[in-house]
Amino acid sequence: MSGNGTSASTVMLKGIIEQLAQDQNVPKQQAQELLTGMVERVTSHLKQGDRIRISGLGTLEVRKREARTGRNPATGETLQIAPSKKVAFRPAKELKEAI
């Protein structure tokens, strides 16, 4: 639930493709190829350790999480959590102001 008491809807890539195709007056297939190509390129750059900055939207980057000690909440047992990577998103000022 969002903060205003209404349930947020989930927009799938397919829906964005259809809207983009209609807005830009291009075939859906072309819009799909462009957006899926963008997703593939962004993924490829993130895998290489690059930071992706999209003006008006924000910045995506991979952050490393060090190994750490955790606790199983059910048993209280201490366990070692392996190092991992996560994708972090920092919204652009324009996006923050628009929301």
C-alpha cells in the first residue's frame, strides 16, 4: 500500500512498450526492440561495474555488501552471511520533485 491509502498498480514493461509505441507513433515491435535492448545494455554495463546515469530519472550502480555476521530470527543462531552485490538506485532531483 502506498502512503495515500490506495493500492499502487504495477506497470509491466509490455505496458510501457505499448504506451511508448502509441506516443511516438512507431510499431510496437520497434518499441519493444528498443526497450529490451536498453535493458540488456544497462544490465551489461552494471555487470562491468559501470554506473548508469539517466537524466531526469536517476543513477543505477552496483554496490558490494561485505560478509557479515547475522542471526536466524527463528532460532537465534548466529550465522555468517556471504558477501554479495546489490543494485542501488538513487533518484534524480527531477524525479524526486515530480513525485
